[in-house]
Amino acid sequence: MLERCRSSVELLPHDVVELILERLPVKSLLRLRSVSKTWKLTIQTQRFQERQLSHRRRSRDPDILFVHYAHNDGCLPTDARRFMFGSSIAYTVCFPTSCTSVCQNTCDGLICFYTKYVPSVCVVVVNPATRWHQSLPLARIQQLCIVRDAKKSHSSYHKLGFGKDKLRGTYKPVFLYNSSEFGLDNVTTCEVFDFSMNTWRYVHPASPYRIIVRHAPLYVDGSLYWLTDCEETKVLSFDLHTETFQVICKAPFSHVHDPFRFTMCILDNCLSVSESNWPTQDIWLLDSSGGNINTWKKMFTIDISKPLRWCGGTGSSLLTIAVLEKNKLLIRGRCHRMRPLVIHDLHTKSYELVFTDNKPFVSVCHFESLFSALSN
């Protein structure tokens, strides 16, 4: 088969071959590296990998990964259960790791797992398409949490952020946490992992505002974002190139008294927040088209009474995952018992139950890529 493929493409100019290759799924590209040395070198170049990922983003909606954790050794098995909706593929991936959390967003096809209470486990960066992975050493906050856990002392579960310095092309896992819980100075403490040095380092100054720890940081266009825990809730950004914090705007709602009523997510590559006021949920998108002026635009108000019944509760908001086919919202429950995945048609106002599982899982949007955290 590969011999026939090799003889056929020898008649084509190499730039035409590249255009064909960049349209193929990652699994096929991994196999086709053995066709010739030229193909292998082409597929391994950063330029080709960027074009492959760019084409996948332009040509289809994101895939959805349902992430489970498995506490055993072995490779990265993929659940045989797959289904399609529109141009998206949803499938379950089970990772053999003792990590207990996953970053809410992927970056260039890379996923970050982590835990803060197991000394033998730290942070693991994974490309589920190529099965590349790398374990990182423990951050200072993980060491502090392990000590507190051994003393049966409670600490909030501060969440890991993961993104990319767009100018240098380097990836950066980031821990931002409220200092007072650990007896540290300053309002917050920030740690960034440096892949070139294989070490965590502190960023000074860190955020001047405490953050809401129940909401995971999200990555958009070179920056990570948090919601602040202060009298008037603000949106805090961290530029991954300059490594500086700034408040970019106020949240479109008042102080967050109940963090389960609010969610933060990425929709159409824009920061989005939502507020649940039973039986509806308002969804805003952050409009940054005005340069230094950021404004919130209310995009949708949805009826959440039916999908929350599928969750077995009414006390929390729904997590908005993606916009599909321009007129459908992919949403997920946040209850501990069940987290059904639901498609809401914005035109017909209908709901379709897509997936449910009694096992705990995290759903993340994902575009397959050939990248590793060391690609650049």
C-alpha cells in the first residue's frame, strides 16, 4: 500500500504533496512518515505542523474529548465509543495517570493533567493524538498542598492554567494562587514552568487581586484569564509573553456570591462568562475589537430547566463548551452525579441529549495536532 502511494506521489510537485498531507488526520500522517525520508522531514517541521493545525481549525468544528483517569500503567487507550455531530467527533480518552484534574482548555492539541496531593505525581502534558507526553517536576504549590494534606489541613484547590507565548512560541503551565492560605506574603503567588530549564519559577509582581479558585483559568490568544474575588468581580489577564497581570474589565454581573451560578469558558475563540438565574442562563462574549476597550455583549439567554433535569439537580449553571454549526450550543451539566452533554439549537430552542456517563469525566474542546511542548 505504501509502495503504491510512494510511486504515485513521485509524479507530483512537493508543494502539492504538502497541501494534500496537511488535510489528513494526525493518525494518517504518523503512518505516512515511513513513505519516504522527505515526507518524514516535512511532517516533522514546525511550518507543516502549524499549517496542519490551522487547516483543521478552519475546516471543521472542534472535536470533544471526554477525559477519564485510570490509575494503572500502560499506553493511552481510547474508548471505542465514538460518535459524530456535524463536523465534530466526540470520543472518550482514558489516561493512565494518578492525576485528578485536567486544564479546561487545550492549547495546540496539548492537554495538561495535574494533581496537588500525590507526591509521586506532578503535572503531565500530553498530546492524545501522537501520544507524546512529558512529566514536569512538582511546583511549590503542589509541595505546600502535600504538606497540608499530610497534616489534615484543608486548602482550596487552585487550578492550573496552560497556554502559549505567541511571540516566542513557547508553552507555559501557570499556577496562580491566593497567598494567605499558605502563610505567604503578598496577595497572590504566581509560578510559571519553563520547559527550556525544566523548572518552575516565580513571577513578580503577581496579581494584586485575589482570585476565585473554583473557576479554572482559561487561555485565549496569548493570555490566561481569571475572575477576581473582590467586592466588584473583575476579569484578570496574564500576558504569557510579558508575564504581566492586568485587569481588563469588570465582569458583566455583580459580586460572585455563589460560584456555582457562574461559569467562564471559551466560545468562538472569545472569552465568555455566563450567569444562571433559574430557570434561565445568560451568556456573554467579551468583545475586544475596540482595541484597549473591552465590552461584554449578551449573546444568548437559554432555558436551562430541561437540561438541568437530566443532571438530577437545579442548583448550578451549565457549562457552555462550544458553538457548533454557528447555531448550536454544546453544553454540559456540572453536577457531581451526572454530567450530561447536551446540544441546544438556538433557532428551534430544542435540546438533544448527546451523551451521559455515571463515571466522572471532563469534556474539553480539541483540535488534533502534531505538536509537543518542545516543538518550538
